[in-house]
Amino acid sequence: MSAFASMWEILGVSGLASRVQGPALFSAFAAAVLVAAAVVALTVRLGTRTRPRRIRRVAPSSLRVFRLVNIGQTVAIVAAVFALGRLDLWDYIPLAVCLVVGLHFLPLARSFAQPQYWWTGGLLTFLALACALLPAGGADARLLLGFGAALALWATAAHVAHRG
């Protein structure tokens, strides 16, 4: 999740780049890279703790559900890219991807006994819908969507790493 969060951060930086130029842009980009590195390091640290963990009970069909949900997510993203591209609505692709990613967390919450996935899925879905109200492809939409999705995914990764 931290790797995907870092990819969303790049979208946020692209929105920032539309607003900030010159040395300030380099400083903002460097700060974003440092934040990403710190969050990834924290997630790895939390995930490698040697304390006893509570054993989670996952559904026996978890792997099957995971595969089906991810196949569905991939098909939905590819279909959205082709449909939006065909309609020359390229700026809406990040919104569609965020919506699909958010919705994909919902069936995984129960299957993997990770109730925080409800929050992650809900936040990403809400974020995509809220950004749809902003000018598509505008700096504000990219800033909010990119950094918002990154924050939601990083928080989930840290929570899962800590909780087990």
C-alpha cells in the first residue's frame, strides 16, 4: 500500500507543480519525497516488530475473493481508461481509478478481517466523488486527490503493519 500511496503522491505533486514554480517546486518535491521515504520506513518498522500479535481469523475463501476483486478492479480500471480516453476525458482518469480502488477495498474488509479497509474504501470513494466536483485535471483536483489518496493508503498501511 505504501508503494501505491507514493504513486498517488506523484499526482499530488503534479497539482502542486501547477501552482508553484522554480526553487519552491524543487523544495516541495524534495519534501514530498522525504515524507514518502519516512512513511515507508515507518510502515516497514511497524511491520517488523517482534511483539506477539493477535491472530486474525480470515474467511477460508479469502484468497479466491482477493483474486476476483483484483481481477474486477483491473478490468474496471482498463475499461474506464479506454472509455474516458475514447470520449477525450483524460483528466477524469485519476478520479475513475481512485473510485475503483476505493470500491475494491470494501469486499476485502470482511474477507481479510481488516475493518479499517471499510474506512480506506470509503475515504477513497468519497475523495474521488468530491474531486469530481472540482474542475477535472485542475491543480486543486490533483492536489486533493493525489495527497488525499496517498494519506489514506499510508495510514492504512501503517495501521495494518501495527495491528498485524
